[in-house]
Amino acid sequence: MRRSTRGWGRRSRARLLLRGYALLIVGAGLGLAAYPVGRVELLYLGALLVALPLFALVFVRFRRIRMGVARRFSPPLATARQPVLARIEVRNLAGSRTPESTWYDVLPWRPFGTRTGGLRALSAHRSAASRGTATIVEYTFTPPRRGIVELGPFVVDFADPFSLASGEAVVGEPQKLVVTPDLIVLPDTGASIHADEGSARALQRRASGGDDELMTREYRSGDPLRRVHWRASAHHGELMVRQEEQRSHAEARILLDTRRNGYRDTTRATPEQPESEAFEWAVRFTGSLALRLQRSGFTVRIVETAARQLASPEQLEEFLESLAAVNLVDEPRTDGVFSLLPDPGRSLGSVFAVMSDAEPHLVDRLAAQRHQFELAIAFVVDSRVDAVERPLRQAGWACVPVTADDDPFDAWVAAAIAREAQLARA
């Protein structure tokens, strides 16, 4: 992600440095001492010493610094609690040389700013080919939580030629950074929870018999050599490759509870702390599960209990950005929890619910619609067992209780165990 901001640095403040304060105090003392001793020279010297730091303050207050800033993040899509490298190209756009200075970048979380670093003097900008007008500075940071945050602006702290006073110039504008939840790759050991009967199975449609004409086609540029069918190639006199099997994709739905009333651990969010730890776990697991099911060949649809915020997992970048931005809301959705297919007798495949202390009407609706699905598993985060899990278990759901500190990896494995136990009881 890259963005260039150019223009005059906005002045924020000017202040005296230690040397400036020293001259000011000495000058004032000489001025006061001039009267009792009757020496006008001391008065002149004191006035000069007082004027120097004052002139320095005016100099740094009104000096115009014109710079361009271009940021690049690596990786461009950040992950919560994972380090990110920020590289900033700082370019002098003014016709005069900049002084040696220091810099820092503003952060949206504590300590709200990077460590200060040295910024070398940059040559005057004469043309686009001017040399020495740009430099690269960089720093590493770790986003404490997911979200769409703004880093910057870039702040340059410079002094007058005698280091009597310093001033700050704010360069550029804040830059957006998308911080996704820390998704994990769920293991294959959880594959056994996939429904393998009815419409949820991926159906294979291969041509019957061993007819090479139906199982092969001519070689096309880009086909891997491992798919070459050598017997058919010898028969036709040209390279032939095996046809890929056609599969009809099984359906899987993930229900994510995004209603604020469904989480009893909600609190006021801060840049470092989320509104609900249980909801953060639910978002992280939902993203990991959606990608896991999609890799397994499922057509994945995410349903939210409030207004839609998440994009389809088929558009990966948009999906990850929506995971970074999704929040708890108060307003319920107006079109119901599920958009059922017109034919009530048709199975919808698999459904996975990720929730905490879901509202009673949601639990009742999930229990009533259990028969619509081949497989139904609920991941319940820090909930009251009697209020949420018991009605779902009685309706035939396999429930996996988890806490906000649990690893999604372990929850996925526990789901497979819960499914096996449910089948054994049946």
C-alpha cells in the first residue's frame, strides 16, 4: 500500500531549547545588573542575549518546510499482533537545503508515536532529476488488534542554526492501514465433520467406461505434464491430457452473530482493547473457517444476524478488509436470519454458527431450522450453557463450547470430536 502526500509542512509549535533558555536567563540577569553597577554595556549585552533566542523562536515558527512523504507497508495487508515494516520516503520539495533534524510518525495506539530518528539534511530541489533530495527512513510496529487504522502524519522536528529553539512541521496526512484478524490454517483433521451424504456431498460426474476419447482432450499450453495421457497420445499422434473431474460444490453457511446484545462482555473499545473479546474470537474463527471450507471445495456463504458487513470469501482481499472492519451493531436485520431457498424440502448442506450469548429468538430460530441442514455445528464463546447450548443440542446441533483465549485450531479439532460423538449417540 503506497500513498504520496506533498505540500508545505504545517507548523504545530515552537519552543526554546536549553541553550536558548540559558541565553535568555543570562541576558535578563545582565540587564538587571546594568543599573546598580551603572554600566550601559551590560544593558546592551543583556538585550542582545535576550533577543537571540526570541529571534530563534520566530525563525523556527515561520520557517516553511516543504516535503513529500510516501509510505509503503510490508506486508501491505497487516495482521493483528504481527510485526509490520513501514518504509517512508521523505523528499525535499523546496528550493533550499533542509537542516539536519529528527522525525517521528504518529501511531493510533500507545505510545501514540514512534521513536524519534535522525533525518539527514536534504539537498535543494531544482528539478525532478535533483540528487540528494530524498531519503528513506523506516520503523517496525505491531498492531495490537484488528481494524482499519490511520498512521501518521509524519512530524519533523528541526532547530535554528544555533540550536536555540526548535519547531515541528507536520508533513502529509494520515494513511489508512487495514489490519486483519490473525487467521490460522485449520487442520485437515477437522475434515471429518463435513457432511458426506445428501446434497452436501461434492458429486463426481466422470464419463462411464474407459473410453480414452471421453476422458482426454488435446494438450493446451500451460497444462501440467503430470496430466499427459500417454496411451491416448500414442493413439492420436499428439499430446493428450486427462480431463479434470467435474464437481458440483457443496454448500456451507456460517452464521456470525454481530448483534451487540449477543455478547455480555462488551465494554468501551480503545485503540488497544476491542469492544468484546468474545466477538473478536468469533470474527477470527469465522474468517479461518470460511477460508478452510472454501479450500475444501465448499461454496461458502456468511450470514450475519444484523446488517451485512462481510464480503464474500470468493473475493479474498475484500473479505479480509471486511473482517478488519466488522463491528457489533444494535439494529437487527430486517430480512430474517437465513435467506432460505424456495424449495423447503431441499437441503442446504452444512451450517456453522459462531456466537456467544445469543438472544433467545435467535437460538429458537436456529433450533427450529436444524432439519434444513445435513450438518449443524455451533461454536459458542463464553456463554451460559443452559440458555444457548441446551436448546441447540436438543434440536440436534453439535455444540463446541470455547473461551476467548482458546486456539481456533483446537476448537476445529474439538468440532470433529463432537460430531463423531453425536453420530455415535445417533
